[in-house]
Amino acid sequence: MKFPGSVLVSLVLFVAETVAALCLSGAYRAAGDRMWQWLTLLFALLPCALVQLSLVFIHRDVSRDRPLVLLLHLLQLGPLVRCVEVFYIYFRAGRVEEPYVSITKKRQMPKDGYSEEIEKEVGQAEGKLCTHRSAFSRASVIQAFLGSAPQLTLQLYICVLQQEITAARSIFMVLSLLSIVYGALRCNILAIKIKYDDYDVSVKPAAYLCIFLWRSFEIATRVTVLVLFSSVLQIWILPVVLVNFFGFFFYPWILFWQSKSPFPENIEKALSRVGTTIVLCLLTFLYAGINMFCWSAVQVKLSDPDLINKSQNWYRLTVYYMLRFIENAFLLLMWYIYKTDIYLYVCAPLLVLQLLIGYCMAVLFMLVFYQFCHPCKKLFSSSVSEGLLSCFKFLCFVCKPSKSIVLTDKTEVKSSENTAEAWGSSKTIDSQKGNPHQSVSSNA
């Protein structure tokens, strides 16, 4: 049975970030910065409440008679209780014979074009651990992009305004960045396991390393760009954030309305139509929060029974990174134009270059992951290299003039040359007709 290390990492990050947020909020209160105190508390407690809600929803505690567990969730101690339950199940597994086991069928990765199907016995303990891992993975994503990402942006913004990085604030920012990167990593792994649910997927350490570097560069550069732009154009950061957020929030709903599919009814039997709508809105809310800072590997599709788009859409991925690079470059240009005196000792061109290179490094590690380290790369209909090659061919085809245009240009040139020759010969004939003595003397 696999050790539940992901549950332990999620709990450590959750507790460490919450404690650091409360300590830093107390420091702001002591310094008299009431606004920074309340914003820090808001970005710490709101995702904490959403994490409790997601754990209760996944484990269906409302429909079960577990008042103590519900009380501990209300006290914001749900993840701690769940982690204790996970390790209790893990260490007791194998000591007591289980009454029954379930049989799961998974297909192995294709080798030489063939894929074998293997059967595996899954006991009750392992099934419960799998449910806990899935719940903590989703809770880590919620904590990362609805709490840690806004928190990191806020603390970095305060550092820029006050031109000071304290020890408490730097530790808190490091914890927030690690939480975001870990949440993005879990989002990638969730997307792989959902899309390739029929296969036995094993993620290698090289894949984890590539995802970690990819997400670290992408998120760090994105947060820095937003902070730099908001520090010089405080009012204009609001439309940038709103357009990004509501664009990604309404995008799945627009696709759902265009598909004319029936309303999803199979999310939870105990939920009414209003409850289902609230759950779907929370799902698209999280989807928009993820795409604000990085590419969400999980694509929401409300018309699908699993609510996830399982196809690998390279076109959407390419468009996202191209538009995001253009947006980051534009925001950095605005910052460079309107930068204030607080950046007097900062080499602005070098900083802009470093941020753009950092984003390009994120794209590079993403391409390396999909080309070499993806655990299901054998199932891709086309690889990243083939996609890039087809893009280059398309660009060359667009830039290269067509043969018909070249032939038309050549015929126009030839016709102009013939016209010029005809015009020159006619002038010679006319001159000879108008000057007969010249022609006789020349003959003589």
C-alpha cells in the first residue's frame, strides 16, 4: 500500500501557511496597518472555509451521522482530523482481514503497439485512502489558487510599497509560493489521472521535477508582473483582473450554452437543481482563479458527465501561452513607462528582460514535460515536436507568397518589357520617317 505522503505535505503546507498568516496579521495590527491586517486575514480564512466545505462534500459527511467531525470542520480543524484518520487507516491495514475486496481493471501503457489489461484487488482500506488522497489533492488546489496566490500578490505588493522585506513576510511569501506550486502540481496529476482513468498511470520523479520548475517560473513571473503593474497604475489593475477572471469564469458556461446540452443532474443525488448550480459556479470560480495565475491542466466542460474535457487540446494551450506572454509584456511596458521614484535604484530594462526570460523558461520546461516526461505520452495522437513543426510549416506557408502571385508578377514584368521594346522600336521608326536625309547618309 502506498504511503500517503501527499496528504502529509498538504496538511503541513496548510497549517504552516495559516499560522504564518495569523502571525503576520498580528504584526500588522501592532504596527497600526489595519487594512493590511484585514486583507491578510481575509485571504487566509476564506480559502480555509472553502477547504472545509470541499472535504465535507467529497466525504459526504452531511448525509452521515458524524456530528463530531462536522463540529471539527466548523472549527477549521477538518484537515487535521482527516490526516489523523488517514494514518490510522494506513497503519491498521493488513492487521485485520477485510470482509470483501473489489476488483479493478486497468490497462498498462502500450508497448510495441499492444496494451495489456491487468486486474488488481483493492481492499476497503486502500479505497478509503484513495478517497482521502483525492480529497486532499482538491483541497490543495483550492488553498493554492483561492488563498495562497492572492496572499502572495498582496504581500509582495506591500514589500514594494514599503520598500522593505521583513523576515516574517519573506517566510510567509516562500510558504505561499510553495503552496501555489504544489497546488498546480496536484492539478496536473489530477488532470492526467482523470483523462487516462482506464490506464495504470505512474508518474516518475523527472516528471515531478519538470512540473515543479515549469509552475515555479510561470507563477513567480506572473505574480511579479501583476505587482509591478499595480504599484504604478493602481486603478488600471482592477479592469485587468476583472477581464481575466470573468473571461475564464464565463467561458465554460458559454461553451455549455452553445452545445445545448441538458443541465447536469448526476453530480450528487442529494443536491437539488439550485445546489447543483452552486457547485458548478464554485467549480468555474476555481477554474477562473487558476487561469488567472497559470494554465489549468484540468479543462472544465459542463456538458460532459465528468465535467472535465478529456481531450488533449494543443491549440487551446498554445493560444493561452501566446496571449499570456503578450499580456505580460504589455503590462511590463506600461510599468516601464509609468514607473515611479521607488524604482530609482532598479535596473528596469534588466528586470523586464529577466521576467520575460523567466516566462520563456516556464514554457520550455512545459514542452520538455509533454515531450519527454509525460507518463501517458505514448497515448498522444501527436507529440509536441510534431505540433511545433506543423506550426512552423503553417507560418512558412502563410509568409511565403503563392505561385499564382509570382507568375502574375512575372507576366506583368514581361508585358512591361515587351511594351517598352515596342515603344522603343516605334520611336525609332518614327524618327527614321521624319528624317530621311539621316537614313541616306547613314547608308552611304
